Amino acid sequence: MKLMRVTDPDHVLKIIAEHFVPLKSEEMVLEKAGGYCLAEDIYAPENIPDFNRSTVDGYAVAAKDTFGSGEGIPAVLECVGEVAMGQPAPSIGSGQCCLVHTGGMLPPEANAVVMIEDTDVTGAMIQCFRQVAPGENVIHRGEDLKKDDPALAKSHRLRAPEIGLLASLGITAVKAHRRPVVGFFSTGDELVNYSRAELKPGQIRDSNAPSLLYLAEQAGAEPKYGGILPDNFDAFLEQSRSMLQEVDILVFSGGSSVGSRDYTARTMQELGQPGLLVEGISIQPGKPTLLANCGGKPVLGLPGHPVSALNIFKIFGGAIIDRLAGREGKRFRPTVKAALTRNISSRSGRTDYVRVKLTNSGEGFNAVPVFGRSGMLRTLAEADGLLVIPAEKEGLSAGESVEIEIWD
Amino acid sequence: MKLMRVTDPDHVLKIIAEHFVPLKSEEMVLEKAGGYCLAEDIYAPENIPDFNRSTVDGYAVAAKDTFGSGEGIPAVLECVGEVAMGQPAPSIGSGQCCLVHTGGMLPPEANAVVMIEDTDVTGAMIQCFRQVAPGENVIHRGEDLKKDDPALAKSHRLRAPEIGLLASLGITAVKAHRRPVVGFFSTGDELVNYSRAELKPGQIRDSNAPSLLYLAEQAGAEPKYGGILPDNFDAFLEQSRSMLQEVDILVFSGGSSVGSRDYTARTMQELGQPGLLVEGISIQPGKPTLLANCGGKPVLGLPGHPVSALNIFKIFGGAIIDRLAGREGKRFRPTVKAALTRNISSRSGRTDYVRVKLTNSGEGFNAVPVFGRSGMLRTLAEADGLLVIPAEKEGLSAGESVEIEIWD
């Protein structure tokens, strides 16, 4: 009996980083660029802001005109007008000030703003009850970014703040790495399309396809469904070869039986060099996972059990998508802290993912393990997230503080 | 001078939960239902699975035929055939077995499966080196879900596992709460559209609009941009009234000066009853936030500074979107643990959000605060996430372990 050669999950991530490269870049408009990773360094084409701006509502002053003033001894300045928003500021002379709103431009002679709360108005005269230091309540020209400063580096991912930063620079289009197209095949003669109303004995609906397509979309890829492959090697290979030409990543799901696995592995060897890289991962659920590099394109063979398939695709499919999308470094894996409600055993040398439901104990969260076989989707639908038991651990005890990765 | 009445952030979330209700439901196809919240209870229309299935590759047996067997004393069974995937299983008699693949149907007389690793084949005779208990390596009919069992409850959000679960039941469409449409207006005469190449003195580009539109999309809403409102109350009110009819949530951004804030607040009072609910939040950055209920529709007035606007929209805009989308309970707020690299002061009675960059120290993450005014988008683009300092704290010390909410 041939044993499965299993690879450590961290090593699989290294293989992904080493074997694959980011996709070509394309020019895209800023409104559509959220989530993409830059394929170019961006430098500021101008100063941000391009003029000295007030950060408060108040009076623009020369700071020295307020020196020595305080609660009982106001500085008295003459107000010569108001800075209209979006307009150049008027000039002020010594002992003068002008009204300015948040975001308004400072007169060239002003270097600080006295907040409106610290003033009193008597006709055209303003009493300032607080002295201000030069620069106080002012954002200076170029303070956010100076012209020609590096603004964003290559492979930086565009989140909302980056979109805003680029918009503030007047940049309306960027070069970013293309979003990977992921092709999905389901395998197994027992499967029928999930829209089939009546099942014959022995048949089950292909529930992995729609959930994996959604996961791929969430991970930032464009999913493409190829249908259910027959348990016939020639047809299997031919359809796979044709799909691989149209996509950046190819994923097989459902072939957990030896027969399906065998077709998948043989197909991976035929589709391109160097072929199969990983034939099992020391992870539970999800051990019987296949990964290949077929002529530079990643091909992933997921275990057939739905819970395993989703878990593996989330971790390794996600890492492949990130790599091709040009994302720098690893994703953070934020967690919610919780108290484990019962003992859990785990085999050393294997990373275990345990489904848990989080309940509010009043003082924080309790992590309640949801047990069930890896074929049972209901258990995953009941779970809020996954508890990861690292390979070096042999289990966890009730009451222990644990960290839960939320399944969103 | 009128002081701003500030509301505690948790109380603002309570106000949102009390004042607003989920949007009407609509029927949608399962492939497009990811991220939506159910507006109906779902019961299983059939058993899942609908037949006893093997969870491994092996031989389907009557468990009692293997009792007493072991490493040196195999039970010997006659193999009468193979269960073809997707086909009814053949019958077996006493002392017989048949080959079954993972997911294959069990013969009616079989109640367990011996894993292929625990057998040896000699012609038609199979030696089993391990006894199996009844039910071993089998998922029973109805084990995942029994016909008429509750499968998913109303307001459950559809993630990948739920999509799979519904697909396995043959459910191709569901009733779910509509995705909220969020209308955005920018306010302030200093603003010009971000695509404007040349700026006049005193003008700045409207960078909040594109970043907020992207945030709204990420939060599960459909954004709609209404443009930049003039500093003219009649036009301001008229355009707002017309937009409010077309959207579920209305958001004003940019009006942080007293004038703009005043227009926004007055508009909120005019647009519908009961009007203004919140006129400030004890949070930093983001204090000058307005929230109103205008005839049942939420209207949010964001502070003008970009960092404040994004922070507030993420927290409270997100909560409003969740509420209207019918999401049950609060979102989890997962974090990454890190060691703070320096002291941070904070005012008691106010929740502070500090931008931090996470660096890998080898033994975990360091949280390096990124300082800068709330007008500076660059500081948020440099930050990986936010450190929350609760209102009751007066600061944090270098070396302290902190939890960072990742900004994605």
C-alpha cells in the first residue's frame, strides 16, 4: 500500500511563493481598482496639500500677534474678512486676522489659526484668549506628501485609504496586476448539478461548486465554472487542457476517492512541466490535497469532502490567488479571543482546524466546538470560525484561552 | 459658544439597532446570494445525504463479519463487486463485501466500511486485518440534515458554507434582504472632482468620495455618488431630498467646517421625522459626526477629514448597512496581537483609534504607531490597521500587548 507523502502547510505556502509569479499588469480606472495590487511605484505629482490649510474653524493670524495673550488678557486683532472656501486667501497685515473655516487656505502672512472657541467678537475686533504657536492648527503645504515623494510602492494593495490618497493626487488610473481567473471542475460520477431537483439512488448534488465559486470571488479572483468532469481519463484530460488555456488557476474539486484522485494527479502530470508538487498536506481536515505547477500555472486538487475543500481552498487557494494578484507578503490572520468550553485532542505533527461557534459569556466569548465529519456542511454553517491547533500541540484543555479565525 | 453634545460609540450602535429595520426581501438565485441575509427560515426538503455513504475508499461490510479480526487473524470476505459512483449499490450476503469509493452508496445489508489500507486482495477474496464497528466510516442517511429539519434560520448570513448547504439541498433560490443602496454627497466649496487635473489656489480634490464608495461596496452595500453639494442651503436641501428618495441610506462627507455642518444638520431636520439623533461621538478621530433618522432612513454626516471620515464610516456606516441588510447581531471584530513599540497617551472618556503599522519581530508582531493629523491619508495608507484605546484607559505603555484591527 503506497503511503501519501504529506507536506507541512508552511512549506506548501513557500512552494506557492517560489513557483508562481504575479500576473501581467493592466491599466485600470481608480474607481475599479479597489482590492488590486499596484504594478508600479507611484510618486506624488504635486504637493498635498498644495497650500497651507486650517484644520479648525477660527481666525488665521501671525502667531506672534497672539504671544502673551491668555484668559484674562486677550490679544485684540482686527478682522479684515473671511477666507471663502476654494478661493485664495486675502492678505493680512500686522495686528490683523481673518476668519477661516476648516480646510480653508491661510493668508500668506498667517502661520497659525486661533480656534473660534478661544475668541470673542466685538464688531470688527477679535479678542483672542489663547496664544498660538507658529504652525498651530495648520496643515502645511506638502505636509501630507511633497511633490515627487514616493506615495505608494509597487505591489501595495489598494484599500480605501489608498484610493483616497491617489484621488487626492488627481491620479485617475493605475497599473495593477490583473485579477486571476480561476477555473473550477467538479469530479465524480456521483455528482449532478445542484439545480437537479430529483436525485437517483447514489447521486448527490455538486454543492462544492457554488460555494467554492463564491469563496474565489471573496478572495479577489474571477471564478469560472467548467462543470462536472466524467470518470473517464481521456475526457477528463481533454477538458482540463482546454480550460487551463483560458484560466490562470485550475481547481479540481470532489475527487477524493482513489479513482478521482488518480485521474487528477495523472492530469496534473500531463498538463505541463514540472507537474505535481504536493500530494498531501499535514492538515486536518484537508490532507488529500494535490498541488501542481503546469507550465507555470497553479493547479489545485481539493479533497472531496465539502468542509475540507472549503478549508483548503480558503488557505491555499487564497495564497495562490494572492500570489498571482501580486500581493506583497502574507495576509494577516486576525482572530477573536475566546475561552474553550471543552477538551480537544489533536494529533501531534498535524495542523488541526476545529469548527467552533462563539457564544457571548458576558465577559467575552466562549468557543464551543462543533463536531461532525468533514462531509457535513451543516457543521460549518453553524460555526462562526475555526480554531487552529498547531502541529506541535497534542490538544487543548477546557477553559484555555484560544484564538478563533472568523469565517466570513 | 455652544458645546457639541457627544454620544458614547456603543450607545450610537444601540440607536442604530433601535431606529432602523431590515429592508424588504427579494427572491434571488443562489449563485448571487453570497453575503446576503436570509429573510426566511429554511427547512431541509429532503435527507442529506439521502443514502448511507462511505467516507473512505474500502470494502462495504456487515460489521459483525469483521468482529474478532486483527493484524494476524484477518477476516476473509468474498468481494461480489464494486459500487459504481452515482449508482445504487448491489446486495451482499453474509460473509460478502463489495468495493466502495469515498462517497459511494452502501449496499442495504452493509453497515460499515473497512478501509482499503486495512485489507489485502487475493483474487475475489478480501482479507480484513481490522474489525470495524457498526457505522464506522459511514455517513448515514439524514446524518447531515433530516427531511424537515431546520437548516438555516431567518437573518442567517449566507457565507460559502451556507451556499454549499443550500446547494446540497437542491435549493436554487432564496428570499433575502435587499442590499442597501447608499447615496453619497460631498460638501464644501473648496472641493472639486478628483479627476480635475489643475487646481486653483484654495481648491482640493474630493478624495473622500471614491474611497467611501469603495468602503460601502466592501461593507456589502451598493454605492451611488451624487456629486459635490454647493454651500447654498436651498440647493443642498433640494438635492438631498431628491437623492433620499432613491437610496436607503444617505451620507454626507466633507462638511466639517461649522458652515457645512450647519447645512447638514439643518437638512437632516428638514428631510423627515424624527431628524437628528446624534450630533457628536466620543471617539477620536471622528468626533463631529451627525446621525439622523429621516422618515425611517438613516442619514449620516461624516467629519470632513479623510481619516476620520473613513474610520467613522467603517464603524457606524458599516453598522447601519448591516442593520438594513438584516444581519443578526454584531460583527465580530477580529484582531492581530502585537507588542506596542512606544507609549501612547489618550484622553479618558473618549475611544481613541490609533493607526499602526505591523512589523514582524521574529517572535510576533510589533505595533508601530503611525502619527499624523486626521487629514493625512498617507498615514492611513501606511497603516495596516487600528489600535483601539477604550474610553476608560488613559493611555498605553511601550511593550504592552495590544490587539490591532486590520484595515483590509
